[in-house]
Amino acid sequence: MFVIMTAKMSQSALCMYRLLRLRALRNHGSIEMFSKVTQTTRQDCFITTTCVNRVENDDTKLTRVLLPRRRSLSPLERVSSLLPQDSLTPEVEELRRPDQHHLENGHPRLFDTEATEANEEETGFSGIKNGGQLSDCASSEVAENQCNGASFQPKGETLLTFGEVLVAEYRKKGQVEFRKMFQLLARTQLQSSWGVILHEDIAGKPAGSFIKTHRGVSILIRRASLEDYVLFMKRAPTIAYPKEAAAMLLMMDVTEGDCVLEAGSGSGAMSLFLSRAVGTSGRVMSVDVRQDHLKRAVLNYNHWRTSWELRRGQPWPNNVEFVQANLCTDTSVLQDREFHAVALDLIDPHLVLPIVIPHLHSGAVCAIYLANITQVIDLLEGLRCSRLPLLCERIMELPSRNWLVAPALQKDGSYCIKKASITHDNFEEDDGALEKDQPKQEAAFGSIPYIARPHPVQLSHTAFLVKLRKYVQQPF
Ligand SMILES: C[S@@+](CC[C@H](N)C(=O)[O-])C[C@H]1O[C@@H](n2cnc3c(N)ncnc32)[C@H](O)[C@@H]1O
């Protein structure tokens, strides 16, 4: 009995001692977070302490256990710590500031420190210190690059120069109102409904600059990507659209050094994508029956190459051979040629297959672009009748759906604010148990509702793709 009583007494004495230690710690400001727990009710505190008493017998562990589980990083902390710090908007930096002030004051809250450590573990980046500058580097390669600064700069970045193909773009409320591809030329103006910009005012600027028209409207000036270029370039026949062109490259598994046959050349869009995929050591043979189409394809190809060389200071590979021939009848044009892949974009592909397929490597793919499903049926019927060693592996369409995702705005242009949901924290604040004098953050991260729905303007059907694989024919 005595032993039990003594044990009980010493247990409660230990409990009191630990409670006092904790209070002392709190008064030193070391664990402000804990104050939220201890300030609630005595009963809460007692329960917590009792629980700890059962589990721990060491002060350090006690402190750790008594603290609530490591607070999960807020969305703002998580997302913004993953972004390059110099890309954060002033708004986001402002929202992060209370935490930074806290660090700067030399009284880091335990949960803040842990949060920073967690970031470092997850991202390989050091935490944000000294007003958002990266002050410490983890050993990972990524972190080294971050610290090094210069290694994140694209090497040999060049300023916009005359002769380059550029795109001018104006967006209003996130929507593109104006987009135009043009070549930067001396003594020329960029005309738009939003005003005029002299090409001289663009030359020498970095790509991605906003330049004001004479009416004061800022227009984004950037270099044309290959996708922009093929969509905006002058056309003879309709082009293979970039999303299908990219899928065809995947289907054919085209890689650096490959030798690819393309028919027909048309306006040269697919030729450019193939040219890029096979690289300097590869070759593309692009065949078209019509001279005018071939001429347009060559012009478009050379125009892009010239712009590329001005941009990069090194030539685009000259790896496409444009040939005029009718692949339905001209058997000699492919003589002694072999291909790793074949890309067909013409009305009746089944008519050229008997001439083309003998020059395709066994096991390789012929990818076919067809606008209409009736053409797909004609192709399959043609295959059934021809007995060519081809397996139809896939018939596909690539729908792409644009979405409108943007902060909801009020009529006056300011952000709408989400209605606060009723949470446990709200109740505590209402009770006045937590810091009432904390400044309220306006439009805090996650407080703005977004509209998020399919865009009213959608790209319509472009094409069907058919993937044929050549197999080894068994001798009869
Ligand atoms: C739709 S266009 C190709 C567009 C091209 N893929 C592009 O991205 O710009 C079809 C081309 O196939 C060519 N063509 C049609 N039948 C042909 C044949 N039997 N032999 C060679 N070319 C042919 C046409 O002259 C036309 O230029």
C-alpha cells in the first residue's frame, strides 16, 4: 500500500515538474505553437500531461510528445517552396512574410523549423531565409544548380534579332485576343488593333518581353516554337496538326539517326517535325506528286532553318530531301532505299502501300494520318485485299479539350473571396481563446474561388491515326 502510494505521489510530482518545465519553455518563447494547446482549458492540459506521463520519462521526449503532431505544411508553404524562389509573385511573398518575420526575430517556432526541414527533404532545396533568398544549399544536383544561379541561365541566350520568326500575343483576362507570327525586319511595323510597334523597338530585346504599342498596350513578344511556326506558316494543302504529328513520331518511335520516308510533303509541317526527330545524323525523304506543294514545303522548311540559325547561332540540320514523284506508280524513286519508319498523309494511302512497304524495315511502323473515318475504312479494305505484311495495331483519334481555369472576379475586377467554412479553429477564435489581435490576411492563399470548366472554344476534329506494323511474311 505504502509502495503504491509513494509511487502514485512520485508520479504526480513528476507530472507537476514536467508541466512546470513546459510552462517555463513556453515562457521562453521556444514553443509558441504549444501555447495554443495549453491556453485552451485546464482539463485539456491535464489529460495531455497524464498521457505523456505514461509514455515518456525524458524531458526532451516529453516536449516532443506534448506538441501536436508536426503541423502539415500549408498549401502556400508546400507549393511556394517547390517553386524557384525568384519566380514568386510579390503577393505570394507577402503572404509568406509572417513566417519569415518570425524567423528573422530569432524565435523560430518549432513547427516552422520542422516545416522547413521537411521541405528540404522533399525537394532537395534549402529553406527560405533572409527574406526569401536561398541561403543554404543541399548537396543535391538540383540544389547546386539553384545556388549556382548561372547554371540555370540558358547558355548562349541571344537577343531578338532581325530575320527571326517571332510571335506577338495579347491576352485579356487570360484569353488570347491577338496572336500573330511575323518575321522581324528593319523598317517594318507590327500592326494590331491595339496599336503599332516598330520592329526596331523589338530587335535587341530578350525573347518574352512585353513591349508597348503606340497606344500603350503591352504585347508579349516571343520566339515562335515549331508548333507555332507550322500552325501560322503559309500553307499549300492542309497540314498534319502538331498533336497528331507528335503522336505519329511516338508511334513510329522515330529517333536520332533514323531514316524516314514521308508522303506527301504538302506544306512541310510533318517534314519539320521529322527533321527535328532524326537530327543531324538522320535523313528524311519527303515525296509529293505536286510541284507547287513541294515548292511550298521547301520554302517553309528553309524559312524555319534560317530563323533557327539566327536564334541559336548554329544550323538546323539540313536532313530533308524533297522529291517529286507519284508514289502510286513510281517504283524507281525508292530504289535501294530502306527506312526505319514511314509517315503517310495523303488521300489514298492504301494505293501507295504496295510500293512503299517493301522498303520499310521488318517490325517497323507505318503511321498514317487520315482526316475522315471513311478513309480509314478504305485503308483497311485495301489492306484486306492487298495481303501486304502489315498488322493494323491501332486506330486512334486524339481529342484535346481546352479548359478555362481562372480566379473568379467580381464586376469591379477584384477577386471574389470564398465564404469561410466553419472549422474547429473558427470556434476557438470565436471563443476568444486564440490571438485576437492577429492581422487578418486578405485574399490569402486558397481563399479565392476559381472558375474551372471546359473552354467555350474547342479544337474540333483534326484526324485519325492508323498504326501499321510490318511483319515478316512466312514463305508459302
Ligand atoms: C494533306 S497533304 C500533306 C500535308 C503534310 N503532311 C504537312 O504536314 O504539311 C497531302 C499531300 O499528298 C500529296 N499526294 C497525294 N497523293 C500522292 C501520291 N500518290 N504520291 C505523292 N504525293 C501525293 C498531295 O499532293 C499533297 O501535297
